[in-house]
Amino acid sequence: MKSIRKRSKNLVYVLKGVDPYSTTKKILQDFPVPSLKGRKVLIKPNAARLAAPGHGVTTHPIVVQAAVEWAKACGASRIAIGESCIFGVEAEEAFRVTGMKEVALKEEVELLDLDQGKPLEWTVPGGKIIRKIKVSGFLREFDFILSVPVMKTHMHTQVTLSLKNMKGLLWRKEKARFHQLMGDPEVTRGYKELDIAISEMASVLFPQLSLIDGSTGMEGMGPGYGRAKKAGIMIVGNNALSADAVAARLMGLDPENVPHLKLSAEKGLGEIRAHNLSIEPKDYLKWETPFEPPPRELSIPYPDVRVYDEGSCSACLATLLVFLQNYYSGLSDYRLDDQKIHIGIGKKLKACPRGTILIGNCTAKIKEKGIFVQGCPPVASQIWNTLAKKEL
């Protein structure tokens, strides 16, 4: 199922409310959506991590519940909640912890691990960074996608909203591949490969409707290690890019300065300039709640740890943080001559001293320089076990 973007006026609704469930119900009921009667609806939340509701990491389950009830009332013939989890997270456990399993059971709808089954391979027309992508085979069974992301900042893409949420429709390690792309400077034009890849993905993976959960979002070091941000906002848009642009403004950001949004707009996938959008209410910026942006450089709260980060993904950064939180006290034996612990991550990593702990498959090309830990990314315990084996 390849999405068809409507060329009609881009319409975005914003609503402030205390209760996420009732706010979601109201905004969806008020929003003019083409008939869902007989449609097969896939609801794609952000539920890829082991995080309990209300912390701004994953979509709140009562928002998803309200969306399911709305789709039922609109006459959808089939409704499913689907997600593809980050590496190292089991879908069944994630669905339980995030509350998606409870919603699916209560509403008697399907709950799909999108990594199961055989993938589909789609061509990306005009792709310069990605020419083909593997997507979940389940996509052939649905004709309407509702993207339900959380309003979050992101260490590499500034924000993660409706468009980036579609990465969860990629099949298995295809998601990690987006972080490993290397483009010619004449093609990238100073942009990150990841931002270009998201904009190219959006040309074939574009939801019919976006519902952005800003009840409790995340600021700072998102998508997994920032701080919860209570905004109490819901956003609905018939164009995911336009909805993301409005969300970015409500977060205190200029969408023209968010690379993957700007690149997607340049491709004609939607409008991000406010004066060309139909936004209700007109004074929606009265609800603007500036989010603290992600840090420009990773801050490690250990003065004797030196991190060499060149082109890492958020998954590797998250793994590094968890590893240090859990195992820092046992790393004394891995200090180099300067009495510091040296750790390297990222696909572009080239320079680091011998003896550096090299985390993730992206560092394999220089593994002779230190202690190489395989994985994409490895989990924290795997890093520790690899170090322990080196001592034997």
C-alpha cells in the first residue's frame, strides 16, 4: 500500500486539554476526514521502547485507545495497532510495558509486530541516498495509515514527529541502515544522510492522517533520554509534513531550520510555511511551549570518560549511556595511559587511541585499534561481557 497525498489545502487542528483521552476524541471528531467506511486502518504509535506511559518516551495508550474508538465509529472494516521495535527490544514486552497490549485487548483489535513475516521492497523514485527500502509486509493489507507519534526532540534530527515515526514501518535492520548511509558531498550538500533518507522515505511512506500526541512529550536528549515535557496538546493534520511543521512551531522551533522537514517540503510533499496552511484555531501559538533542544554535543557525566562520536545513531548513544550507568564502576582496568576510559562510536569514526572501546558494527573498520564490540547496537550487558572475555 503506497500512500497517495491529497493536493487539497493542508489542514491542521490544534487542541489543548488536560485529559489526553477526551482531547483526542474531540479533535478527531471535529476534524474533517474522508470516509473511513470499509477502510483497513493501521495505527502506528511510537511504542518501540520499554517505557511506561506518561514519561514522554512512547505514545500514551489512552491516545491510541481514543484513535481506535474513532476509527470504529467511522466504519473502518479492520483496525490494527502496529510497531517495529528498536534493536534489542522484544515486541511482546514493549507492547505490554507501553500499554498497547491492554488497549488492543480492551478494544478487540489486532496488535502487530511489524518485523514479522516477509518484507516488501519498494523503489524510492528519484532517491539519491536510498533507492530502495524494505518495509513491513503487513503494509499490503492496509489502505489507511494513522501516524500517532509523541512530540519529542531528537539528538540527530532535532524533532521526531509524524514523518520520522514512519521509520517504524521499515523492516528489521532497515531502520539501522538509515544511520549507516554515506553520501557523496555533492549529493548531501551539507545535510546529514539521515535527514535526506527520511525525506526520501517520506516520498513512499506517507500517512493519510497524523495525530501528534503532545500530552506529555520529551525535550532535551530525546528520543529516549530526555526529560518529560507536559504540553497538554493534540495536533491532527491531513498532511503529515504540515502537521509536523505546526508541532515544531509549538515546540518553539522554526520548521525551516529542521532539515528533514525542509528537505521534504522541497520535494513537494507538503507545506511547512504557516501562511500557506489552514490552522485552527488561528491563535494556536498561544499554546506554544518551547522545548529545550537536544544538546549539540553529548554530555557524559563522567569526567574520566572520553567519547569519540562521529556519526553515531541515537540507538548507539542510548546504549552507551545505559552501559555507563550500569557498568562504569567496573571499568577501571580499561583506562589508558592518560588514566581515562576511551570509547568510540559512529560510522565516520577514524581517529582514536589504541585501546579504545569500540561500540557497534559501524566501528568495525578500525577494530584493530581497540576492543571491538559487535552489534547494531549491542546491548549494555553485551558490551560488558565482551570486555570480560578480553580479560580471560
